[in-house]
Amino acid sequence: MDIPRLKKKHQDQLTWFARTDVGLQRPHNEDSYVDVPPLFAVCDGMGGHEAGEIASAIAIDTIVEQAPDTLDDEALGKAIEAANMAILTAVEQGVGKAGMGCTATAVMIIDEKMAVAHVGDSRCYLLRAGSLVRVTHDHSYVEELVDAGEITADEARTHPARSIITRALGSESDLYADHFTIDIEKGDRVILCSDGLNSMISDEFIEDLALTSPTPKECTDRLIAAALAAGGHDNVTVVVVDVERDVVAELHDRIFARGLRRGLVAVLGVLIVAAFALNFIISNSWFLGIDSGRVAIYHGINASFIGRDLYELVERTEVDVRKLPDATRKSLEEGIATASREEARSTVDSYVSQIVVENTKTAETADAAANAKPDTGAAESKDSAKPSSGGDTKGGDAS
Ligand code: CA
């Protein structure tokens, strides 16, 4: 429905969803609604086929046409009264059927206020801070019984006379629409409905579904589904409007944020324990490696983490790795882990001893070779193997 005179800026604070369902027992749907912010309205038609739906459609058209530009509940009430006249006029002109009529519950939400006007038993509820309150007072026989304390609100729901409406559009020209304005807060959820909802499920159930549905669409769909599951005896129309921020979505977000926070704390805990463990391992680890061609003692583990070495050089010894066996040198290149600095030092000492032994051996071998070498030319060398009679070899001289 196009109503351009309703200012676009009023949509910014609202999210909404509306739907009507024929139900499970009625052959046609006599309900009508409008959901063009800041105006939302539900009309529940009566009078049978080609009457109820015509009455409710005329009412909605007239309310849209006559709704004020500003927040004015009296003017909104006048729009409903004009809708009543439009229905009576239509009957006079042969449109629809005599006796057709409807309820009308209309609200306009602008900034921090909601104007309400209504006739009949279609309802407006407000969900605020986790509690559902009914904003409108039904114009019905059972509501009068409730007011008189003769039955409870829940008994009214199933009372045999529950469909008797004491005030409706289409019955007489002298109709008065209740109207008032209430404050609206960020996070409020407004629900309009025809009695096809509240006659099928309790207000407690409506509250429960409204509280646990994150979005207006989900809320609308779940309320209608619940009415159908309860029997769907009547047409059911639901309009859900969230003001600025849906409280339930906020609650979901908070729960999610809490879960995320707990997750982060857990991850942080694991990282701290891992960091302590790593630090413990590093501070109790030593290894031998090579630095500038010398055997070196390192504190830490021979690895890097995100570009940082997990070790530090504590001592570069005088041991030249070229003097060590190939296998030892290879092991040093990869790092030889030791239990302590003392053990590392002791291994270095063993290398020194090893080199001394090797040097001694080499020297002895050289000496032996030198002693065995004759001091003559190549021609005599064949004889050098033979024992010298004089024993005056060059090697002998050298020694
Ligand atoms: Ca109805």
C-alpha cells in the first residue's frame, strides 16, 4: 500500500514483519492489515464471505487515507471512526453485505511515542524488558466478564461467548474509538494481532515466543505457527514491530559475546600455559653447536619461533671443528643437546682430549715414518726396508 505522505525518516528506528493466515477451519480470510511505518494496523472482518474481508479492506484503506502526518492519537481515532462511516456508506451503496463489519487496532510509532487507537477485540501488545503487557482493552462481552471478576483472562479465551464483540465498525454511525499515546523505548517490541492468535494461545505463550524470537519475521512466523498448531480455528494476523533494537537479538548477541569472551579466555589460558612450558624447556636446555668455526655452547633449544631464535650463545670455545671427526662435525652442525652447561663443557673437554690424542698419534706416526725413511735417493729406497747395518738412518738422526 503506497502512502508517500508518511515520512521515510520514521522507518529508520523500526524493523517489522506482518503476515496473515486463513487458519485451518475458515474457508476464506476476512482479516486485513497495513504495515507501512509509522502506521501499523489490523482489522478483523465479520459478516461472512464477501462481507468480512470487504469491511476490513475498506477500514484499512480509510485508516491509511485518514491517518495523521504527526503523532496524534485523537486523529488516529478519528481515522478509525471515518473507516466506520466508510463501511456504512459502502453497505448503503450496495458494496459487500448488510451487517458487515470489522475490528480496528491501529498504532503510529514516531520517535519515542506510540499513538494507539482501537475498536473491537484485535489487540496490541508491548514486550518490554522481557515482559509482555497488553496495551489495548477488548471491546467484547468476555472482557466485561473479566473486568467484573467473573472469569479469568484465560477462561475468556475459551468462553462460549468469546466472539461477542460489544463495539465494532459497521454497526452504527455513532462509534467512538479508544485512543491514547504511550512512551516507547529502544528495544521495545510491539505486536498487533487479530483474535485468531490470542484465542488460540495464551498470553504467556505469546510472551514466550516473542522473547525467544530474534527478528520480527521469526516472531510473526512462530506466533502464527503456534496458533495453527493449537487448531487454527480462525483467521490469524500478526504484525511485529521492533523499535530500534530487538531486545531478543541483543540478548542473543550478549550470549554470543559472552561465549566468545569465554573462548578467548580459554585460548589465552592455553597460550599462557604453553608460554610457561616453553620458557621452562628453554631455560633448562643446552646444546653444542658451531660458531665461527669453533665449538660453541648454547643455552636454549636449537629452533626458532616466529622469526626469533629460542637460544643464545653463551661460550665460543677454542676447539676448531676442523680438527674433529666428520661425524662429530655433522652432529655439531645439527646441534648436540646436553642436560646442562656442565655436561656441555665436559663434552668440549672430551673433544680437546680427543684432539690431543689425535695430534699425539699423528706426531708419533710422523716420527715413525720419518725414522723409517732412508737418507739416500730413490735407487736406495728399495733397500731402506732392509735393516741398516749401521743404524744411522736420517730418521734416527732426527730423533
Ligand atoms: Ca477473528
